[in-house]
Amino acid sequence: MRVEKDLLGEREVPLEVYYGIHTLRALENFPLSGYRVSAILIKAIALIKKAAAEVNAELGYLPNELAQAIMVAADEVMDGKWRDQFVVDALQGGAGTSTNMNVNEVLANRAIELLSGQRGEYSLVHPLNHVNMHQSTNDVYPTALRIAAIWLLKPLSDGCAVLQESLQEKEAEFAGIIKVGRTEMQDAVPIMLGQEFSAYAGAIARDRWRLYKVEERLRQAALGGTAVGTGLNADKKYIFMVNDRVRQYAGIGLARAENMIDVIQNADVFVEVSGLLKALAVNLGKMSHDLRLMSSGPRAGIGEIRLPERQAGSSIMPGKVNPIIPEAVNQVAFHVMASDMAIAMAAQSGQLELNAFMPLIAHHLLESLVVLTNAVNILNEFCIQGITADNERCTTLLNHSQVSVTALVPHIGYDLASKVARIAMEQNITVREAALQLSVLPEERIDAALNPRAMTRPGIAGMPK
């Protein structure tokens, strides 16, 4: 064991760990969820520490050798090393201070090793005086969250693009298959199966565009704002240089915020991003519900489409195969919508110059980005691409329904069309047969009006020109 000190006293820290006393206290204070801080958030914080060390060396605040050691340690963390050393619970008090200190201590002790010292020998590299120089948790943590979110938005947007393309391919593949369209779970009017998939593609296209545009909202950084955005204890040159350096290393269009006080205390941008993730979750969830309904049965349900079979569906019912991919996507959608509520509550609960609930926002926002990306990918690869249509079933259901009666309304009026529908229902005959029985129109006019394909296009089916 090694002995470390802070303002509360001394504590023994295991020799083999890279973290220090501040992280140890956080471990004791926050045995909450068991969730670990997002790896991509740790990577973003390490990137900021690297940029800060480099700029501070260039400005003469840090010896070059010391700064280089911090930078090497930061590179290692960014490459995924020492992941087991980031041990603080994702849900924590202190606006992210424990996570920031966890990173500071790991980088300091690793840098000490690189300088041939012993862990805990903070006279060589100090977590606060050196690694955290010209910084505060309050400017580092929200900036890192913005970087991490932007990094995760791109694969989600890309996944949406691929999903949209697959849906459009199904739109074309199913363009000639006519079926019953339904409203409020009841038979309505004819529709092409391809038209249904075109609506799904349109929804995902909107989500893709929203995600592409929202990145702009995340590009304002508050580095150098330190505690409350005023820039106390940060060299003016450092403020400009560190934001430029972080942009360079992160590979994204990050810019120094004009009003760092605003960016540090207000978390509405994360609510906005989360809201758009919720919109995507809603569209994915609605589509998944539809797929489950249309594939239900397969013989005692709707059964108009078949989903790819992924695994046995029951431990007691032989041969049963469940729509597990849409079910999983539905659960992701519920999770993201719940996370959106948590993010909104956390954002509005910040007081005065700082939001103390940033760790909750970070946890839910980054997790939502990850699980949505995974959900989009599995829905596309394991479900949408392998969907097939049962054309015969679609035709049978259409022929046994009364959906075509709506096309008679412009010709004979609503009341008489309702009578046709009632006769067809009571006598278990087709709408055509009922219309002929009542002699509502000449036979050729009835056939023209009841052409189901004409009903799937704009205009009045069978109206004489």
C-alpha cells in the first residue's frame, strides 16, 4: 500500500493501481449503479488532458519532459489501455469531479512511471497542479461529453442511412403487392406493401437528417472557462490554443464558445440531442410494432410478411419462432425514451452557474447513442434485409375484406355505400357482389370503381373521363 493525502486526511491506496485517493473516496461514496463511466467519455477527457499538457508546455507552464509524459499516458488511455483503472460509478455527485479526478490520477501516475518514478510520487507529476492545469471539471467534463456525443452520432447517422436504403429496396421489391391498409387496427382501404415500406424509409430519412444537423449544436466548447465560464486561473493564450488543439486531435469542428458561462451552466443542448434520439426511437418502435403485427401468426394471424428466423421461440412449444429482433428494438426504444426523460429532468435541475447532474446526462445520452446504433444495425441486418412477402396471403385478406367499398362513395354516396358494406358483411359476400345485388351502378362502372390498384393512387377510381 502507499499513503496519499487530500484535504480530508490520509488514506492507504493499493500499490498496483494507477488511481489515487480522490478516486478511492469516490469508490466508497458512490456504490450506486455498477455502471462504468462510458469508455468514449474517458477517451474524450484524456484527449483534452493531452491537448492541455501540450499547450501548457508551449506556453512555458510545464517542463517539456513532464508534458510529454502526460501526453503519452493520455495517448495510451485513448487507445483503450488502463480501462480497468477507471472505476468510479457512472452516477456520482459532484458534476463529474470524480471522473475528472480519476483521469487526472491515472494519467499522473502513469506519467510518473514513464519518468522512472513510483506511483504516488506526485512531486514528479501532480494530478491537479500538472495534469489539471488551467482546467476545472466544469469546463472539461461538458466539453468531453460534447466530443463523445459527436463521435457517436456519426455511426448512428451512418446506420440510419443503411437502414433507409434497405427499406427503400423493400419498397421497390414489394411495389406490386397489394394488400389491406388498416387504420385503428381495422380494415381501411387498399395499399401497396411497398407503399408501407416507403413510409418507414421516409421516417428514417428524417431521423438521419436531424442527427446530421444536430451535431452543429454540440460544437461549442467551454475549455478555458474553468469553474463558471469566466476563465479564472486560465491564461488567455491557453484558452484560444487549447480549443484549437482539441479540435485538431478530436477531428471534429469544435469551436470556442462565445459565452462560456452559458455553455457551462446550461445543458439544454443535450436535451435537444436526446429529443432527436427519442424521435428516432419512436420511429424504430412504431416500425417494429408494425413488423410484428404484419408477420403475426403465421397462420392464425395477419401473416402478410415473413421475418427472418433467428432462433427457436419457445422452451415448450415446438416449432414456434418469435419476432425477436423487432421485440429487442422495441425495448431499446422504451429505454431511450425513458433516458430522455431523465436527461430533461437533470438538465432543468441545475442551479445557478453549474449543473451538478451532468454525470446522469452523460450516462443516459451516450448510452442512448450506443444502443440506438446497435438497434438500427441489427434491425437492418437481421430483419429488414431478409423480409419476404406472402403475396397470396395479402390477396386473400384483401378479397375477403370490405376495404374497396370506400371507392364507391364518390359514385353512389356514403349512405348507399354503407348499405353495400352491411349487405356484404351480413351475407358474407364480396363488396362487388353486394353492389351488383343492389344495382347501385352498371357492372362495368362497379368493376372500374372497385379496381384495387387504382385505389392506391391519387384520384377517383372508375370516374368517367
